Amino acid sequence: MIDFRSDTVTQPTEAMRLAMSRAEVGDDVYGDDPTVNNLQDMAADMFGFDAALFVSSGTQANLLALMSHCERGDEYLCGQQAHNYKFEGGGAAVLGSIQPQPLNNQTDGSILLSDIEAAIKPDDVHFARTRLLSLENTIGGKVLRQDYLAQAQSLAFNRDLKIHLDGARVANAAVAQDIAIADITQYFDSVSICLSKGLCAPIGSILLGDERLIGKATRWRKMLGGGMRQAGIIAAAAKLALTDQVDRLVDDHHNAKALALLLAEMPEFTVDANLVQTNMVFATLADDINPKMLAASLADKGIIISPSRQLRLVTHKDISANDIKVFVNTLKQLMG
Ligand SMILES: *Cc1c(COP(=O)(O)O)cnc(C)c1O
């Protein structure tokens, strides 16, 4: 099967399976799991933070960050398209009593600094207390510019806000710019990173912050049922995600670009290959093609896509350069 739905479908590597079978473990709720501790120390060190917390998912990492920065009645500023606004079940509001203040995302994924400034509420009993700015990088496969991050950080600092990065795919953003992940995370008070997407770990995300933030997050994680016991089993694979899988992302980016260029030559698709910066290709299907029927015909040939007129095709470890050719040839056959 060639699966373009998401990089979340990646299978763990053989090295990961071996490391998992051999992992030294303990009860992580007591802080006794040496493999989890090692992963957390390694991540904090790699990304320039005091502390790190291994958690079950990116959604949990973001929720813990929001709940640790904000109190009941506080608000966070984020993009309309932000995962931690739009795709996390309203968790901050439901579980944290924290109000989101979504703002327009520009086509490059950024939020205008002037929109951020204008949304910061005055200290007045009528308003929620604006506490946090949350950005996302990559967002919809797009990389936020480094100078924008620096400007957002100084805005946050000057207006007494904390700044969080949903860095589910921050490794893709770093590889796309040929810089270290730490060059991006340096602008933030906290960062969440998914290890289970392009980095191929089976389970897990990392939350980074200072000791105080991670202390609070550890308490909330336990309350939310995310305190895990012999979690070293999965942390062993997560370590290899950070050490062995980051540089490989460049292949995913090449494959995405190649796919976009090939689709752009076909009349059935509208694609701007220049917009492809990382591992996502967005393509619009021509009106006379039924997305569900296309997905069903492709499935018969062992190719999986999420049916939509606005296709999102994601490249990852388990899609090779040759698989891109197979996919495009299959499309040509079906559309012949
Ligand atoms: C996938 C994703 C998350 C959530 O991660 P899960 O592990 O699926 O909960 C958060 N933010 C972004 C930008 C994501 O792409």
C-alpha cells in the first residue's frame, strides 16, 4: 500500500522495534524509567530547554502547554487554522477553561503582528486576560520565516505574553531551511514536537519548557490520565526518532516537490509546485472528477488518499521516489 493520507501512518523502523524490545524500563510516574528520563534529557539538551516531558500525543502536549501557561479565564492568541484551535476538540476551553482568540492566518501561515497587537485585551474586568501567543511551524506544510519568529518573540516579550510553538512538524521546518531545530525553538517559551509523524516513532510527543512549566505540565498530565508506567518501551523508539529520522526528512521534501511538479503537468489537477516547502502537496481536482470515485479506484490499485476536491497528499518514510512515479502513472491510467 502507498498511503498519502498523512505522515502519521509511518511504520516504526526495525531499529525502533529492536530498541523497544530491549528497553530498560521503570515506573515513569515515580520518575523511575531510565529510558524516558534519557529521552527527556536528550530532547531538552538538543532543543535548548531546561526540561522536557514525554507525552502520549501532540494534542496532549499542546493542551498541557496551554493549561500550564494559562489559568482559568485567561486566553491564548492563535491562528484560525491552528491545530490547537481547530483540530483538538476545543480541549483548552473544555478542560482548561481557557478561551482561544483565533486570528487570520496569512497565506504563508503567519499571523500579522498588527493583528496580534490589536487582539491583546486591556486589563479590564470585561475581558479575558491575554496570556499566550501560540504559533505553528510548519503550518499546512508551510515554514514560518525565521525573522518573523524573532519579531513575534519580541512582540510577546514587550507585551508580557508567553509564546508557545506547536512544532508538531518543526523538524520538517528545520530541514527545509537547512538549520537546526534549536534555531527555531530558541524563540519560544514552550514547544510541542510530534515524534510519531515524519519521525516514525509509533507513539509520543515531547513538550519542552522551563522547570516550572514542565512541573505544572507533569501534574496536569497525571490528572488527564497521561501518567504512564513502563513508558520506556515507547521512549526507546522516540529516541531513535530524534537521532535517526530528522535528516531523512529531506527525502520526503524532495518526493513532495517531485509529485507536485508531475501533477502540475496533468490537466486534472491544479497545483502550485512553488508552494511546496516540506512534505505536503495541495492539489485541486478538476470539477468533472469525483473525489470519492477517484479514491476508490486508487484503493483498488493499492494507493490510499483522503477523498476531497482539495487533496492533501503527504509524503513520508514509507513512500519512495518510485512510489511517486507509480502513483502518477496510475492516475494517468485511470484518467486516460
Ligand atoms: C498532528 C498535529 C498535532 C497533534 O498531534 P497528535 O499526536 O495527532 O495528537 C498538533 N499540531 C499539529 C500542527 C499537528 O499536525
